[in-house]
Amino acid sequence: MTDRGAETIAWRDYLGVATGLLRWSPAAFWAATPHEFWAAIEARRRAYGKATAPPPSDDEIQAIRRRHAGG
């Protein structure tokens, strides 16, 4: 078979998005069609937006440490 400009599919990256971001099981990822995968990505973007949360402030970090100090 010859390579006619075909791109390599980054399966590991897509699996990471599905299991980490979408919280799918690996079996759900491998059972999904590409349409289902991209529809889920788009739905998440619409639901949560593209913005990321700001990092916690020093006071918030200290409060977290106090809550979990005995753990």
C-alpha cells in the first residue's frame, strides 16, 4: 500500500481526551463512531465553554491545606 498523503491518526491523544475529558471508558471510546466522538466534544465545548478557570489564590490553597491537613 502506498501513502497518498494520509495523516497518522493520534489514537493515543483521542483516547486520552475521551477517557480524561469526556470520562468515557476505553470500551466506550473504541465502540464510538468518529461522529459520536466529535459530537461529544462539541457538546462539552458548548456546555462548558472554552475558557479555563483561573488558578486558585494563595488563600484558597491555604484553605484546602487546612481542610485536608489530617488526611
